[in-house]
Amino acid sequence: MRSLFVIIISGILTTLCCVKTFADVSYANLLLSGKGYNPVKNTWLENPSDGNSIPDNPLYKEWCINTFNNGEQIYEAYREIAFDIDYRAEPPKTDYWQTPIETRQNKKGDCEDSVFLFFSLLSGLDIDGDIVWGWVADKNTSIAFAHVWYQLFDKRGRVYIVEGFSKEWNGIIPEEVIAGEEERMPTLMLRHNRVNRAVDEAIPTFAESFEDGQFPWGIYLNNAAVIKEIFQKLQEMFTRYSGQMRQLTASIQPSAFRN
């Protein structure tokens, strides 16, 4: 079983040079357009029978069900981040992590916002997957950039990368397909089924450890500032999200129970 935290820190973050900056372009536009992975015929239903404004693809849904545990829920979650959320570039020196509620309301966000929304739609399920922070380098153009993505495992343990904003049915991609075009260098991975517990328990402990230099698990981090910032932003985002969820729950309770 993969551990709660998998931390891979090396000289990558201090030596990797981004040849160009594409702050206003999503991964889907930059590297996924016209590529990706199409496991079934691209059959679209622009006006689904469920009344949802998001396009539907019954064949893709069937593929998800056959490929992944909880495949129907994975299909619905991917459907939302691929078609209902637009990429939004943040202003320079700004890195605000939206809560899933904020992303749904705004219908736009960047890579981590898409990942957090995808996770939130599946958080109560037994999903074999990870949230991954790291770098992506295109092998053909030498373009490299920081990125956040979701890593999903199928019923046989095959690895898939999940990307949002594609506006196509091509954003759940086998790792070996992606490996032919790019290299992904993880910095931090959090297991799907332990994210909520990590936020409540491990993240505060981990963050505090940076203050006294006592790193958990005896791991030496030569880029501790990067990891510390990730944990701090996660804690801030989940704190806001918890408050928003409480407000949402209170607002939909029957009036008889509000007092």
C-alpha cells in the first residue's frame, strides 16, 4: 500500500528552468489539445436526458465503469471539471487556492482548483488515487512548469493522469501515453483516502515541525520552503471549505430544525 505522504525532493526545484511562461494557458490548451486519450468513439450528447447542461458521452461513461472502481462517479466528476469549469489565469504573484464550492460558483479556476473539485466530488468514496504536486516538462519543446494533477489507478493498478479544462473526452490518460510526450516530476503526493485526515491531523503537525526543524519520518527536505507553503495553503483552503460546508448545510436544513 502506498504511504500517506510520498515526498520526492531533489535539485529539480532549484535547477529546473522554465523556458517560457504560460500563465494564461491551461495544461489542456498547451499540451493536451488534439492529444490525450480517446478510449471510445467520441459520441456526444449535447442535451443529456438528465437535464444537465454539461455534455454527456454514454460510451465514455461505460468505459469508466468498466475500467475503474466507482467508475460512474469518476465519470461524473471528470465530466464537470472537463466541461463545466474554464481555465482562469491568476494575476502575477497571486496563488489563491479556491475551495470546491468557490470553483463551482465561479465556474473557472486553475489546475489545483480543478483537482480539489474533482477530489471533493469523490471524497466520500474508496478511490485508488493521489493528488500530486510537481513539475511537467514537454519533451519536444523543453517547456516546463509547476502543475497539480490527479493520479488515478484502474482495477488492475494501471496509472492514469486526470486533467481538467480539456472540453473533450480525452483527459483521463494512461501514464505510459503521457510518458511519450512529457516527463512528470512529483514533489508531493497525498493519497485520496487520507487527504481529509491529513488536513485534520498530519498537516498541522507537519507545519509545526518546520518551526523547530524536526521533520516527521526522518525525511530530509532540501526545499522545505516549497513543501511548507503547500501545507499552509492546503490548511487555509480546507479551513475555508469546512466553514462554507457548514453554512451550506445550515441553509438547507428544514426550518423546524434550525432552532
